[in-house]
Amino acid sequence: MNENWGDGTRAVHAGLPAPHPGAPLLPGPVFAAPYHLAGYPPGGPDGTADAYARNSNPTLGRYEEALGQLERGDAVVFASGMAAVSAVLLDTLVPGDVLVLPSDGYYVTRVLAREVLGARGVEVREVPTTGPYSAELLAGARLVLLETPANPGLDVCDLAAVIPAARAAGALVGVDNTTATPLGQRPLDFGADFSISSDTKAMTGHGDLLLGHVAVTDPALLERLRAWRTRTGGLPGPFETWLAHRSLGTVDLRLTRQAANALALADLLADRREVTDLRYPGRPGDPAHATASRQMRRFGGVLSFTLPSAEAVDRFVAASALMVSATSFGGLHTTVDRRAQWGGDVVPAGFVRLSAGCEDTVDLLADLATALDALGPTPR
């Protein structure tokens, strides 16, 4: 792939085979469990042929190649984002190891760390996304897992500062890059060992797939991840993988519209009395804007804010014609998620994570204003 190509060109052409007359641009999914071995040991004479689908599949390989080209590394695809996170945590850490992870990151990752790894003798140290990542905190760490922007609060970790400090302490570093995507920031460029993503969200972007991946630059880590997936069986099916690869061609277009919508919505929300605690790293004045501007190539479509109560959020959604109540984010449709209902995040009852979709900006702004007006006057 030409290193000078832009994001849109790279996304459209990533992982595609060389043109061949009569062949489709993106070959269809291959449905097979075993493959012909033609008298050779599994893997073929040169170790590259597909032998059994739990090990490899040509559809999976094309999608992994595409992701690797966007991440500037090598990618291993898993059946979900949590399967990708689990592969990194469970294959890296053993009893007696130390894990450092964000106290305000994705709550299921924290549950996995506390209830599974902690119960098996791994010391879990939690720290806010913004730190401080002191020498004492990092001392003895085997793995430092970062998440930036953090989900759902959207604080931003300074990768250029934290990754070298963690590496100097002898730790491996993983970055949950789900909110940003590799088009928004590339953790491997900052020296991270693992770039982790839930492709369920913006990477596939249509709200119809569960998928995840881990990207690395170290061949030894790549082989460990592949071996972990083979032994545990956490790989997606060929049709889901093919759909993900097909969706990848529009990721630049989708992210561009989502980011523009998110900024416009954030600007409107900033002027409304009903709204407090507005966060969007792409907006000047946001506490994370300076750091985000240094390390992010685009700011994404997710923002957060707080309405006066859970009941206010319900009225807000009911008054909207375009925004729907749904969890997850990064899809074509603008969604509202009242995070307190799930119980995993320390947020107010009226805290909202809003994922801007691909609707026309002017329509979304009018709809947002209507939904806020339905809340009635806010006391001064």
C-alpha cells in the first residue's frame, strides 16, 4: 500500500487482492472448516496454506491484512472487542504480575481485571485516564492498559508521555483504541505493544456485527495472539468477517460525518442551561483538547453530557425524532445511552453518552434543540 495515500484511499483499498479479470474486487466469504491438504502436512509445504478454519481462513486473512495496513502493524481478529481485550490480558498476565488500568475506562474490562485476574493472583492497580502515572504506580508492572479517549467520560491519556514511562518501568503497554479508531490515532506509532479495538463500533459502523482486533508490531506477540485464538477458539465466522471488510471501505466517510456532527452538537449543547459536564475532546475549551490535538488525527463522533435526572433523559429521547436510546456507539444512527442504567460507571443518573451518526447536520441540530426544549425551563 502506498504510504502517501490518504485515509479514504487506504480504507477503500486495504486488504484487497490484486486485480484479476473476472474476479470481484472483494472476494466473497469462504465457508469451510477443513481444507484440502494435497498430501502435505497441515499448513502446506511452505506453512502458508489454510488447513483448518480455527487456525486461519482466507476471508479472515484479508480483513486482518486490511486492519494491519490501517494500524501500521499486524492484526489478529477476534469474535468481539472483549475477546480481543481478554486475549491480551489473559495471555500476558500470570499470578504475581501487576496490571495497571484506567479506573474510568470500559467497565467490563475492569470487571474482568478485578473478578478474574484479581482472583487468580494478579495485582490490579487502577488509575484515572489522566494519571498520575507515577514511578510508584508503574513499579513492577507487567502490563499497562490505557484507554483513550476513555469510555464513557472521554478523558484523554497523554500517550507520548505515559507509554515511554511504562516501557522504562519494564511493562508492556496496550491501548484500547476503540473510541478513536486507527484513523483517529495509531497507538503503535507512539510505541504501544498492543492496539486493541472493538470493531463492533465505528470500524464496522452499522450496528450489526460483533468483532474485535489486536494490532502489534512485534512478531513474537503476533504469534502468541494467534496461538491464543487458535487454542481458545475466539475467532469470528467468515460471513461476519466479510461484512466487516466490506464496511471498512466507508469508515473514513462515516468518521468524517460523525466527527462534524459531534462538534456541531457539542457547540449547541454548550449554550444550553439544561446541560452540564459537556465533554468532547475535539472542542476547544474541553479539558482534553490540548492533549487530544497533539496525538489524535480526528476526534470521533462520541460526546458526553449530563441532564438533570434519569427522567429528563427519558423525556429528551422521547421528544427526539432522530436520536434513539441504544448502547454501543460508532454507528450510522445517532444514539443516546444513559450510562447509569448499567451500573458499571460512576456517573450521575442523567449522564448521557451520545454517539453522533451520519444524519445531515442541520437536521440533527434541529432535532437536538427540540429534544432539549421538551425538558422545559431550567432554573437559573
